[in-house]
Amino acid sequence: MGPRDQQFRRERINDMIRFSPLRVIGPDNEQLGVIPLEEAKRLAHEAGLDLVEISPDSRPPVCKIMDFGRYKYEQSKKEKRSAGGSKKSELKEVRLGRSLKIDPHDVEIRVEQARGFILDGHKVQFVQPMRGREFQYREQGIARLREIEQRFSDIGKVEMPPKFTGRAVIMIISGDRSKIQVYKKAHGLDKPLAAQAAESSDSEAGETPDAEE
């Protein structure tokens, strides 16, 4: 199979994988060794992640436990940047509902959306609106943004701390390039799957097989 064929080959994941046993890489890039397919799928399921075949031509094939959807999203963004040149950073606005009564689950969704913006090179302006008498409890809005600020300590920094503007509290978070590089490397988002498979194969080659009795 030529390089072009490998480039467009679709990765097999989870129940699409048939070969057993497999050499498996864990979600933190740790080597889990050669294990049966069912055990590998069980480990991925328990971690809430996917089992992805990253080197089917190796024997045994190499698979990785990872968030496949997130990986494909990051790869798509990287390819678009490469094709279209460097993209300007934008200020993305994330509104926390219409008032202080926003559901915690909705806050979580917006935080995850904002993390995606930060990882993609943008800045994020959080807006916490307040309605009616809620302005009497405006310190709650400050406290909420302070809590959200902590969720970005691994990839970003506060460019503008929480402050009042009209009947809302706003805060701006921007990405920290060095932190983002560390984060992407730790989560396997900084290189293609083929490179990760090659590293696993190198590790395999360096192992000394046990002597047969």
C-alpha cells in the first residue's frame, strides 16, 4: 500500500476492529502491551473513550485508546489552517444564558465550547447577563466567572478579569501557547496517528522477548 492509499484509508474503531491480540497505547500515551481485543475494548469503554486502530499493517496491529471524535476535529482544524494559511485569532463571545439562573449543565457545555475556541487559537469573551433584581446579587456573576477561569488554567490565561458592563459581567480568556502545546502533546493531539503508531513500533522493537522454556 502506497503513501497516498494510507493517507485516505479510514481508521477502524471499536467494533470495526477484528484482529486479536493488539498492541495498545493508553489515553496518556502509556504502553499497555499486547492484549486481547475484548480486553482492549473493555478498557476503552471503561474510560469513556474509543479504541482506534492506528497501524493495521503492524503485527500485531497497533491501537490507541482515545477520544476519536475530538482527534478528528483537531486534525480537521489543523488541515484547514495548513490549506488556508495562518488564520487570524478572533474574539469569540460565549454568553452564559440570559440570567444568573442558567443551569450548571448549560454552563458546562459553554465552557467546553470555549475550550475548543481557545485550542483553535481564538480568544473568548464570557458574558454573564443579569435580569431585573439579579443585579443586587451581581457578586454571584463575578464568582461564576472566577470558577470558570480555573477551568482554563491548563491552556489559557486571563486577558481581562471579570468586570461589570451595563447589566452583565464579562471576562476575556486567551490561549497560552506553551500550555496549549503541553496539553496537545499530553493528549496526543499534536501529531498524526501514523506517527504515534511508529513510536509504539519503535518501543516494541526495543523490547527483549522472553525466552521460551
